[in-house]
Amino acid sequence: MEVVASAPGKVLVAGGYLVLERPNPGLVLSTTARFYAIVRPIHDELSPGSWAWAWADVKVTSPQLSREAAYKLSIKNSTLQLTSARESANPFVEQAIQFSIAAAKVSIADKEKKDALDKLLLRGLNITILGSNDFYSYRKQIEARGLPLTPEVLLSLPPFCSITFNSEVANGTGEICKPEVAKTGLGSSAAMTASVVAALLHYLGAVNLSCSGQSSSDTATGQDFDFVHAVAQSAHCLAQGKIGSGFDVSAAVYGSQRYTRFSPEILSSAQVIGGSCLPDVVADIVTRRWDHEKTQFSLPPLMCLLLGEPGTGGSSTPSMVGSVKQWQKSDPQKSADTWSKLGMANSVLENQLRSLSKLSEDHWDAYESVVLSCSRLTFMKWTEVATNQQQELVAKSLLAARDAFLEIRLHMREMGMAAGVPIEPELQTQLLDATMNMEGVLLAGVPGAGGFDAVFSVTLGEASRAVANAWSSVGVLPLLVREDSRGVSLEAGDPRTEEVSTAVSSIQIS
Ligand SMILES: Nc1ncnc2c1ncn2[C@@H]1O[C@H](COP(=O)(O)OP(=O)(O)O)[C@@H](O)[C@H]1O
Ligand SMILES: C[C@@](O)(CCOP(=O)(O)OP(=O)(O)O)CC(=O)O
């Protein structure tokens, strides 16, 4: 018996910083970049007498990191003890395993089923973790080999490539920092945690994800998904050592959405885990009333999400959040004013994108013809393409969405300036302005907390190709990631065997 579950990476297109405070929403798109967790037993059968054992074996393999970790699992406490080298540890995976097993035990009341669960655990857990190439940056390797910064080069990489590390850097104290995986900013830890939790909870019979279907609207309200979310969110916060807004975990579980954060008090028991035992903490967490809100939201038809890596270096979200919070304290009036303007602009953007989705449902022909015509024109000519009332509505909404986004960027820049952090750095501003002035471009911005990470664009029709070419020519690497509104999903099998048949694998770059 083998269970394979996957969860997507995210792009926060609007609501950065504000989403940290309830009830401000964030608009988050889930992506085609996915993490996969494969769970199978280590032993095919339970050896006689082993039912009385107190410990089970757990093996976690990360082929891309060439890493294998071995643990002993306490059947009574659901806790793990690392038995392999310390370097093999992975806090996100460890918390995901411990929380999932404890949660599965809490969710199963029936004595016979509890015994069956213990027997399954005693057969050991063999967990394999794989992340799509899209989560990792290959820019440096591409440049080092003198290859062009094009999506075609990325496409030629074998799937689930081994991961390269940023070079070790001294941190000023003479200490050598731990090398960090070079990332593209799609929320690898959240997607990885969600995939492990989903696969384990399904494997242990605590949830049934088999009917997860293809559309996120089928799954978004399911109790099973709420259970996966509560467990994944708690494990992720504990491993991360901080409570962010949680939009990344929510997108990994439910897919694209309008997200309002959970009240951080829900995790108060998880924070004091040092004192209380894990099963009690998990019993508390899964019975809490989780108050996060996720409403259906995704890009309207014929729109495309494109990401690019400018390669100007990464940024640290926690320190940027710290600076913004500091500014809120030191200048409450001005910061409240900027937040209120940002909140309004975010809401206009959301409403315009919603009305575009609605127009596409109600008046498809008008919608299609305007969007496709606009995809070949710069925004200044967009009103000219409308020849009837419905078409005019579509063109007006496109322009209103664009204006709202320009306003968002303006206030994000203001916020960055006031807080002393480069939320939309000057170099990015030039790139984003140039992109937003191209034919068929609706939006171009810095996702999430902003900074020097990836940039994104939302384009119309086939315009993404020209944008990708333009980005390549100015040294911005267009990524292969697109929007995919699906959250957690059960897979038919090991993604490596599925992808082998389709992959166009020519050059080895790692
Ligand atoms: N393919 C992989 N297999 C196992 N662990 C991985 C893999 N890719 C990333 N990780 C782990 O995921 C974590 C990423 O966490 P973090 O740096 O917080 O990233 P993010 O900001 O993307 O969430 C790290 O602990 C890293 O070791
Ligand atoms: C500032 C934020 O509101 C958004 C940060 O979004 P990013 O997408 O930049 O996040 P990371 O993947 O953690 O770097 C913080 C939050 O909501 O937790």
C-alpha cells in the first residue's frame, strides 16, 4: 500500500503585510509547482510479537538533497527520535509527522481502529519527499554555463533535479552560516508540510482524500481538508518558530483563494509544547474553532500568471515584517492611513477581477473578444476595442483592475520607504513599469512581502510569450510556473515514474 499526496506553492498577488492582521484579506494564487510526499510501510508484514513494541521505524528520504533520515517513533507519544546524523534532520517534516500521527490517534475513537492504526505504524513509515524544480533557483547554474535565461532551458532540466545550495557566507561574526537552498519564493516549506500531512493522514485513515476531485470548489469546504489544514498549519508554525499569516499553508491545502488569517491564539497550546505532551496539544488544536476564511478566488479565464527571477538576490520576509511593524508603532497615524488606502485598493482589485470572472460566465463572447483583442494592445488602446455595452464593461473592468494595482504598488512603495525596507526596490519598479506598459499586460508586481525575490505578471491571452521574451532579454529568467487553483491532491503514483514519459530531458545542469 502506497499513498502519494501533493500540495502546491503560492503567489500572494495582493494583501502583503495587511493579511497579517485580521480581517484583512490576501489574494493568493496556488501554482503548478507542487511538493509530493510518498508514504509506504517499511515492512510488508507485522512480524509476530511486534504488536507489543513501543517504537516503530521511520525513514525520510529527500532524493533531491541526497538526504536520508532515520527515526524511532514512540507509539505512545507520537514523538520522533532522530537516530541518523544530525545534518539529516528536517524540522518541517518531523513536526508534520508527529502532528499527523498524534492527530490521527485523536480522530479515531473506535478501539479496534486504534489497534489497527498502531499495527500500521509498527510496520514502519517510509516517506519520500520531492519538490518540483520550480521551487528552486537554477539561475546561477544557467549563467555559469553561459546558457540563455529562457524558460526553454528550465524545461530541459530533468524533473526533480538535485538541489544546489547558495554558497556559504560569513555572517559578520566569523561564523559560517548554514547553506540555504536557493529558492524562488513559492513557499516550499508550506507545500512540503501540507503534502506530508495529507499523505500521512490519508495513509493512516484519519481523512479520505480520494474524492478530492479536480476543482478546488469541490474540496474547499470539506472537513477532511480543514483537518489537514489545522494539522499542517500547527506543524508549520512550530517548525518555523513563528506565526505568520498562514496564507502559504492555506493555499497549499485549499488552493487559490481569498484568505483571512486564523486568530493566532488558536496555537497558544502549540507554543508551550515544551511543557505539555504532544497528544494533548494536538487534541486541543484539532478541536479548536479555526476561524481562517478562504473564499473562492482565482484568475478569470484567458489570464495567465507569469513569474520571473530578476536575480538581484533574495530578501528576508521576517526582517521586512519586523521593520513594517516597527514603523506602525512609531508612526501610527501615517501607517494607518497607508494601510487603509492599501486595503481599499486591494478590495477594488479583488472586485474587478471578480466582475471579470462573472462577465466571462454571463457574456462569454464579449469577454473573449475583448480580452483577446486587448492581449495584442497596450492598455491605452483597451477602451477602443469595445463595440457594445457588454464589451465596454469588460474593457472598463480590465482598466479598473490595472489602476487599482498601480495604486497598490504606489502605497506599497510608500510603506517600504517609510519603514526603511525595499518592498518594491527601484530596479524592480523600472522592470514592472516597463512590463505593465507592454501589450496585453494587466498586472506586474512583487508578490508577498516584496523585496528582491521573484516578480510576477498577469497577462491576457497569449501575451505572456512576449513578456517572457522581453524579460529574458533584460536578464530576468521567466519561470515555468503558472496558476493551478488546486490545493492538496491525491496522486495516482510516484511523480517520477509519471513524469519520465513526458519529460523533455536533454541537458544535465546540476
Ligand atoms: N526537496 C526537499 N526535500 C526535503 N526538504 C526540503 C526540500 N526542499 C526544501 N526542503 C526543506 O524545506 C525547508 C524550506 O523552508 P524555508 O527556508 O522556510 O522555505 P520557504 O520560505 O520556501 O517556506 C528547509 O528546511 C529545506 O531543508
Ligand atoms: C508579509 C506577509 O504578509 C507576506 C509574505 O509573503 P511572501 O510570499 O513574501 O512569504 P515568504 O514565502 O514567507 O517569504 C507575511 C505573511 O503573511 O505571513
